[in-house]
Amino acid sequence: MSGTTTAAAGPRGRVTGAGANRWVVLVVLCISLLLVALDATVLHVAVPAVTEDLRPGAMELLWIVDVYPLVCASLLILFGTLGDRIGRRRVLLLGYGLFGVASAVAAFAPTAGTLILARALLGVGGAMIMPATLSILRQVFPDRRERALAIGIWSAVAAVGAAVGPLLGGFLLEHFWWGAVFLVNIPLMLVSLPVGRILLPESRGESNGPWDVMGALMAAGGLFGVVLGVKRLGGGETPAGPFTVLPLLAGAALLFLFVRRQRRLPHPLVDLRMFRRPAFSTSVGCIVLAMLALVGLELIAAQYLQLVLGLSPLQTGLRLLPLTVAAMAAGLAGARMLRRFGPRRMVCAGFLLTAAAVVTLTAMGASDNAPLLLSGFLLLGLGLETTLFGAYESMLSEAPVEQAGGAAAIGETSYQLGAGIGIALLGSVMNAAYTPGLRSVPGVPQYAADAAGHSLGEAYDVAGRLDGGAGVALRQAARDSFVHGLHVTLLVSAGLLLLGAVMALRLPRIMQCGEATAAVELPAPRETAESRVSA
């Protein structure tokens, strides 16, 4: 392909106004993604300051933190497929505007309710931006070799945003008030809107048939219920709790009806035949497993660094920085590794490397071991980014060009679902291993032991209110129990990562480097990526 985006994929994958250099387009898309990824984690270190200023209740505080990823995950399929229909750039630019306005409202929110509403609007804007960036990337890089490099840069930026969020939040909190974590979005959005309108090409997929509004709402409602239920499980809700079970059941029912509806429609919102391709369905599963391990581990690692080792939020962000640097390096080298080793070996190796990193980190104890943490986080960043790069590239390359928005939305939804399930599953494992160690601490009343069993932070609060040696004993027991729970959780994560390595064996052995993905029609179910001849 030439150095511009002038090569369209035919009438079903139209690109208009494509005179912009595709690498400049990639820069604009990466800036968009960086902001969305930052906002997912930047608030975590600001929660104490928000609590002190706005005085939210326990349920309000939960919604302040969770409403952004919850709304974003629920609406990814809706806006991804809408972009295929009305124009991906149009949806992206609307997302820019909404994200900027919502950031201003969040920064100066006078009440907890206003902050929750602003965070929900940020989730809507994020859902408009995320699939649009990946689907536009799919359009402007039709050659798979170049697209692999572009996806490597894109995924490295996503890793940077998620990991730098706590670091940026810690820095801003030490110099400004908590609203500053939202204000950083506004200048970049003010620049991105006009630049994006000038430089980004408009593209859309197949326009035959009506857009399935009912299907889009069913997908949004189903994902909302499932993600909400999973997050409540991760927050310590018992499976028997009605506010956990009911959203899960309702969400699962809506998703079942959505799938059945899509199979019957002549012009479905999402063509589920994509899942008949082994490379596509396996890539989606690998994304879920990789994120399941990453987010749960990051959450527990942040608690370990702050509560066990006593580091500040800024110091915690700096300790996690090697993970970011390693992820960037793996993303930039991903295209070359993919050409040399192929998707199967690359994703398998990424899972195995991540499992090795997790097993290495089981040597963490109650005292600081900076070299161990450095090596573990470096391996973790390299392994996870290698896995996610190979999985995203295979998934996007397997999708028909006119379904780019829907495929990108499926990938991002898998990312969000994996993150939610990871927090729920690994959080439950952590709690199950942590709580028993606090049941019989000498001199500690039963009510205090029960309260300390909720979390390490609460254990420290309870220990501070106890007199004499009981408080010291409880604090020490809680720290030791947390470290034990961390080791158990890491071993469970290693097992899941090995499962991912086995799953990756279904991916193609070699990378098809031609314009094979420009075909409009889906292959027969028995045809795989390995059986097609590259152009």
C-alpha cells in the first residue's frame, strides 16, 4: 500500500477524506486512547481526598469508582456498531466533546451525586472513543504488516495510560486538589477535536438494512447487568445477595436474547459468524484471560505496596513504572515478533512469560525487596503486552473490514469483562485466603477480628483502636495474612495464565501478511485463517 490512506476496502468499507498520513492519524488515535485509559485508573489514588471533601456514603463511593468502567463496558457494542453505520470519525468526535464536558463537570462537582453523573458521562464518552480508535486504525492500515506495528503502538499506549494513571493521580494530589485529575483531560480534548476533524478520515461499514436499535439496547442492558453483578462479587458481595444475583441473571438473559436475535436478523448488529473463525474466538478468549490476570494483580499489588510496604501513592506509581516501560517495549517490538514467530507462538510465549513473572512475585514478603519487584514487574509487563498485542492483532485481522467497529467493540468489551471478572475472582481468592488468619489472634475480641477480616486497611483501623499489645498483634497478623493471601492469589493467577497458553494453541501458526483481510464475505465455517492464501 502507498503512504496514504487512499486505498479503500470497497463499497462496504468506505473511507472518505483519506488524504491524511496514516501515521499522523495513529498519533491522534493514540492520544484519544491515552485519555480514556488514564481515566480508568487515575481516580483510584484520589478516593481518600474525594471522601474527605464530598463525604459520600459507602454506596455513593462505590458508584464514584465503578460507574465509569461499568457504563463504558455496557455501551461499547452499541457505539462500535453505530460507528460502522453512521461514521466512525463522527462518533469519535462526539465522544471527544462529551468527554471534555464531563471532565469539567467532574472536576468541580459539588456533591457526590454530581460526581457520579459526571463519571457516568465520561463512561459514555469513553465507549464512543475506544472502539472508534481501533476500527479507524483497521481502516487506515489495510496492510497487515503495517497494521501490526500500529496495533503494537496502540496497545502500548493503552498499557501506559492504565499504569501511569495512579502515578499521575499521585503527583496531582500532592500539588493540587482532587479535581485536577479530571482537568488534565480538557486541554487535550480541545486540541483533539479540531485536529481530529481535519486529519482523521471518515469511514463506515455496510449500510444495507436498518440499524438494530433494539439489539443495541439489549446488548447494553445485558452487559450492564453482567458487569454490575461481577463487580459486586469483586466488592465482597455474597453470591446469595439479591443485588448481585438479580443483575447477573437479568444481564445473562438479555445477552442470551441478544444472541438469538442476531442469529435471526438478515442484517444483524454483530455478525456472530465471526466467532466461527478459530483465530477470532480464541483471540477474544485470550484477551479475557490476560486482563483477568492483569487487573486483579494490579489491584492487589497496589494494596501491597501501600499498606504492607507503606509507600505513598506517588511512590507506588513509581514502583509500577517498570511494568509500563516493559509493556511499551513489547508493544513496539510486537510487529517484528509477530512476523518472526506467528500469532500462536507469540501469544503462548506471552502467557508463559507472564506466568513466570507471577511465580517470581510469590517471593514477596512483609519487607521491601526492590530488585525482586523490579524483575517481576518487568517480566509482567513484557508478558502481558506480548499476549494482548498478539491477541488484538489476530482478532482485528480476522474480522471483515465492514465489521471493524463491531469487532473492535467485542475486543474492548472482552477487555472490560476480563478486568471485572479478574477483580471479582482474584479478590474472592484473596479474601478466602486472608480472612482465616485473623480468627484467633490472642487478645483480640471476636467483633474486632470479624471487622479486620474485611480488608487490610480496615484491619489497620481496628488495630489502631485497640489498647495495648492486642492492636500490635492484630496489625502483624493482618499483614502476614495479607501476604499469605497474595501468594495464594498469585498461584491461582499462574494457573489461569497457563490455561491461556493452552488456549492460544488454536491460533494460526503463521502470520498472513497480505491483504487477506480485505475480503468482504465471511468464509465458510470450516475455513480457518491458516487455510487462506495471502495476497
